[in-house]
Amino acid sequence: MRSPRSLSPALAGAVLLLVAAGSLTTASADGHDGFTVKDPRIVESSGLAASRAHPGVYWTHNDQDKGAFLYAVDSRTGKTVATVTMTGVGAPRDVEAISVGPDGNLYVGDIGDNLGGTWSNVWIYKLPEPKTLKDQTVRATQYVVKYADGARDAEALMVHPKTGRIYIADKKEAGGSLYEGPAEMSASGTNVFKRVAATDLWVTDGAFSPDGRRLALRGYFGGTSYAWKDGRPSREGRLSVPIQRQGESVTYTPDGTTLMYGTEGAQSEVTPVEVPGKGDGGSDSGSGGGSSESGDGKPGGIDDFKTAAFVGAAVLLAFFGLKRLFRRRR
């Protein structure tokens, strides 16, 4: 994982100012409240998935090599109500994502590659979502994954809620690609993921809507909503991503009305943002999209205006502050 701390000084300064401005973002949406992850063990929450078996519970994990652990967090209290230790997967290397499949299994993406092509392969782990929330050990199936066009860094893994097909979005500053896994994953061979579309975002996570008709991809500073049809994405517009310390994760609520955005760090916040258009006549739950564009295709919404204003102000302040600092040093 590459964090904003490794960016240019000007952009790093902007990030710090955005964090300060983040207190202006409200944390309530359609009855789905935000919460704080209180477990002191969870300091690098990099993936987030809403439980299908346990309402109000979200699965998360640390990134990198902090162990084969998954945490079930109760959104009403922010407390961990179960710790799952995966067996049968060896030593995780850089766990970055988690998703729930239509088969009731959890899919965990050990897909990070900080150097952008160091590993000859990455892994996906599959395990049944526990029926009982308690500390337990669960055996997982490990899948070996390669990309058809070479190794790459990635932090977003999404399982389609209808077809069960697995997708990975790689992470590139200039915008990367979306990769599709085989129709049937093999536990004994290598699973080759093929590029199916370009993304226009530095992706840190993604999620399908529960009805499978939308794909949301997020980055540190923004996000994109895509319509999903015949197994391919079509860009709809921008997501109203909240300003966070280091935005790393996103998931839909089970009813599809809200996107829950998570961040890294101790006592990290999970912030809900209501999905626009969810209440439109004739739309299914979650089918209203995550777009913050108006019906005529033009960007709209107060969240976009606020985000743009914060970003612009932060960049300007960082620029002039650094110029003054360098002037003093000379």
C-alpha cells in the first residue's frame, strides 16, 4: 500500500489540510449511522464488507502482513464482536480487500504489491461467513492469481452479488484497469485475471451494489460510479466521497441505500453517504447509483461543491505555505 505520506510535499500538505476540514463532513445517511472502529488491534483497516448474515456488522482487516485475521465490528458500538483466524492460507503478504459473495462466503484479497510488480502472483482467500459471531478459527481456500498483462499493485476486490464472478481494480495514480477473474476459480491451478475496462481513478477499494447494477470505485480524494450491464462497467459520474484521514475502503449497506466509507488509522471512522436517486420511482434498492451528477449529466450536488472547495483551498494553502517555508530556508 502506498499512502499519501509518500506523495509530493505539496500534495502531502493538502492531505493534512483536508483532514482538518474533514470535521465539516456530516456522518449520517438514511438511518445508517457512522461509527468508530475501537479495537486497538485494527490500526490499518484496508477493506470493508457489510455482513449478510449479521445485520449491522462489518468485516474488516489490517493490511500488509499483520496476520491471517478478520474482524467483525458491530456498527452500533464500534466494538469487535468476533475475530476469525484463517488457516490453510500460509502467511498473508499484503491483504487489501474483502467482499461477500452470493454464496455466503467471504473473499479476502491478498493482492497488494507496493513496488508495483514484485510478486509473480497474488492470492485470494475464500471462507464461509461464520453463522455465529465468536472468536474462532476457519479454514479457507487459497487461490493463486496472476494478471494476463503482468504483475501489478491492487487494493480493490469485488465479488458480483449475482454471478459470483471476482473482479480486481489495480492501483495507478494516472488511472488503472479493471480485471475479471475466471468464471470458475481453481484451487489447484493458476487463475488468470484479464483486463476488461479502464478506470479513471487511483483506486483504493470498490464495491458492487447489492442488486449488481452498479459498481462504486473509490480513491483517496474521490470516487466514480459505474452502471454495470452484461459484465461491463459504464461510467455514470462522481461519487461524493467524504474527506478522510487516508480513505482506504468502501462497501454498500445490505439494502443498497448507503455507501460506507472507511479509513486507516487507530480509532478509524466509518462514514456513511446516502446513494443519490435511491428513492426514485421504479428503482430497486441500491439501483439509484452512486453518482453525484444531475440528470442532465452535469456535475451537481453540494457535496461535490464542498469537496472541490476543500481540495482547492488545501492545495493553494499548501502551495503558498511551502513557498514561504522554502523562502525562509534560503
